Amino acid sequence: MKNAFLRSWLFIVVMFSASAGFAQLFGGVMTPPGKQKTYISYSGSVQPDTKFESEDNKASLNRGTFTVGGPVYQTEEESWTVTGLGHWLDLYPDQTTMPDLYQFDIGLTYSRTLGGGKFWAVNGNFGSASDKPFKDPSVNTAGANFFYVSPEDQVHTWIFLVNWSNNRPILNNIPIPGFAYVYTPSKTFRGTFGFPFAMLYWEFVDRWSLNLFTLIPWVVKTSVDYSIQGPMKLSLGLDFSQSTYYIYERQNRQDRLFYDEKRVYLGFKSPLSEKLMMEVEGGYSFDRKYFSAENYETHPKDAVYLGTSPYLKLLLTAAF
């Protein structure tokens, strides 16, 4: 069951990694000392059919994310972990309506075991998410997290956390406490139920499984997977997510630029070697829009809509 619990945490890390900022916040926190690995990940996607109402031509929307992390010091009792992130969202050719956007971040995590499987971790991160990153302090980002993990036995685990960030979609700059109950009765079912996130893995029929992740209230990633052989899988999925940026020289310093999209996709995942995993997605991106606001809005005013586009995505992850 301990391996099942670790797989639950790894699943959460992967789901958070679907959004560039979440990868940095949680990538070094979820695994106890003595079990952390060095990882390198790259994802890139292209959406070739991007239309702007104010432009006569169309553009290609291209996204890329590079993350790296690993322990710089680790024993069975404690560890120090460093993480780094680079992310870009650009349009080709350039559009007058919207600038290219970037995010860079570095984080440091300290974890310590308490005995009986219990451990705690604290981390902080600093970076910038903007059209002109690090131009001045108004475009810089920062965050901090505290986690306490307390297993009751091999099936039941409680998690308590506090998160602060100046660049989350809602309740910006407010420390948010959270909790979760992890239930791992078998290798075919793993559930994490709490606030502000929940996760479910359920192998409901041999070779068929349901995966669900949500970061309350507006991030949802779910898929039905078919296991071809071992870790080789086919997936049919749905993904709702946002990215947030601080535009340089904006009039309202509390405003952020949101990029919001929804995707339906067919995916294929396969190991390329013992340490390297590949995932390919193809599908449609819809309800795409840019808008400026202090917090996420379901029906924003003056949004820039981009229409629907096919997309192709490649994800490569190596762990050592």
C-alpha cells in the first residue's frame, strides 16, 4: 500500500504539472525524504487555427513548458529540493491584440519525517509571469506552501496544508488552508478527497481506468484510459485550465491577464526507456479566450475570443 500511496502523490504531481504554475508549487512537496528523485520534463503544443476578431489573418498559438527538480541533499529523515520552471505562450506571426507571454520560476523545499510514515514539508518559490518578465516588481510572482502528511495505516491518510500565492486564479494573496483524506484500499482504487483539490484513480474493469483531478473550482482534468501493456496506455480525456500573467505597465496593479481554454483529446502514453516517458495528445481546443480581471471570471467582459482549433501536444518526462 505504501507504493500505492506514492503513486497517488506522483499522479497529483503530474496533474498539477499540466499547468505551469502548479508544477512549481507542488513538484517538490509531495514525496517524503529518502524517496525523492531528480526529474526533467518538457511539454510543447501547437494550436494552428487561432483567429482574432480584430485581425484579418490567423495565427498559431504555441505553448511550451520546461521543468526540472531534484534533491540537493537527502537522507531518510530530511531533504532539500530545488525546482525550476520556464514557460512560454507565443503567437506566430505576432498579433497586435496580444503579446507573447512568459513565466519563469525557482523554488526551494525542505521536508522532514516524523516517524510512523508522517512527514511535513515547507516550500517557497519566486519568479515572474508577464509579457516582460522581471521588468519591475509589479510582474514578479511568489508563493509558499506547508504540508503535513499523517498516515493512519496503509489505507487511510490525512493531509493538511496552507497555500499562499500572489498569482492563483482566485482568492489571490490570501493564505488558504486545505485538507485531504487519502483512501487507498487496493491497487485498483486510489482517492484523495479534500479542499482545494481532489483526485481519483479507479480501475473499474480490467485494463480500463478512470482518472480525475480537480483544483477547485475551475481546473478539471479527467480521462478514461485503456492499458495496452504495462505503462503503455490510450486515453480519451477532457481538460479545463487557465494560465495567469501580470502585464507590464497595466493600469490596475491587481489585474492579471488570464488565458482560459478547454480541450478534448485522444492520448497515447508509452515509456521510451527505463527512465524516459513519452505522452502524445491530439484533439480540439475550444472556448479559448484572453481577459483581464483581478480574479477568474466565468463570463468576463471585453474578452478576446480565439475560436476553436485542433491541437497537438508532446510531453517528455525523465526521472532518475
